[in-house]
Amino acid sequence: MTNEQSLFVQADSEKCSGCRACELACFAQHAYAGAKSNKAKTVGMTTAPVLPNLFVIKTKDVSMPVQCHHCEDAPCLKACLPGAIRRVNNVVCVDARRCIGCRNCALACPFGAIEVISASLVETITAEFGKETLQTSDGAVKFVHKCDLCLESSSGPACVNVCPNKALRIVNTAVEIAQKRINALEAAPQNENFKECLKGGSL
């Protein structure tokens, strides 16, 4: 385990209606943002597969998106032999320049939050939107798709911003854990010294 605290998007299954707005927003953020050609279309007009970085799972009783948790001790990072998966600013992301599409990361992920696409699917998508769609800034092709918390967006994760039911929220585990400790202490009949200790002070 590292000492780094991870950020991730948490889903509330009781609020999720399964509308898939998060999938479309994610696809638009990552695919359309790179499509510089004149072939850009609305999601409803495209014949290419919608390929988001998160996946809404729907059953008879529940629906909610599944996406990367940016694990502290990330199994995908350990399983990536070429070293294409790394942690940047507490976010587990993929370096497309090193990725060989071996699928080890997808097999290692305990949440099923990683999608590895084939070369033929890459061709289908780039034919629809232009070759820039699945390319990174250095021209490498993206074969692995997983949540990157929209690192390049100043407004944060697109899925969180678009959810009509507010079923998604960005979680900072360090902040959340500290606040839970403070809440627990404030609810207990303790004195001020204990509160200061919990906030990082000393008795």
C-alpha cells in the first residue's frame, strides 16, 4: 500500500435510474474532443460503437455505473508488464505509448472497469470520427479505456457533471475519512483536546 490517497467517482445505486447519460457524456468528452475532422456527429447519428470509460450495469433490481476506483494498491498497475499504467496526481491512468493491448490489466481489475478494444474496432471508430479520436497528444493509439477522472478537463469528470439524479460524486478518500473521524468525535461526549488530536494535533 502507498501513502497516496486516491480520488474516484462513487455511484449511489438508489439514485441511479440507468439513463446512461454518464456513458454518453464520457464518450463525448474523450472521443468527440479528439475528433478534429468534419465528420463529428451527435451520438444519435453515429454508427460507430459508443465507447465510454465507464459502463452502466442494469439488472432487474439495480442499475449503476461501474468505473475505475483508482485503487491504492492497484492490481491493474501491478499486472501491466510494459509499464503502461501509472499513477499521476493520485489518478491511475494509461500511457498509450507503452500499451501493447495485452489485456492483463482488464483481467486483474476486480471491478471489470477496464475495456481493451481490438485493432478492428479502432479502425471502425477512427473511420467514423477521424484518426485523432483515439489518439493521445503524442499520436499514440488508445487501446485501453478506463476512467481517468477527465484529467484534461478543468470542469472535472463529465459523468458527475451530467448526471440528472446526482447519483455520482467525486470522492477524496483523505478528506472523507478525516471528516468521518471528526463527525464521530463530535457526536461523542469528548472534550476539545480529543477534537484537536483527531484533526492532526497532539494531546
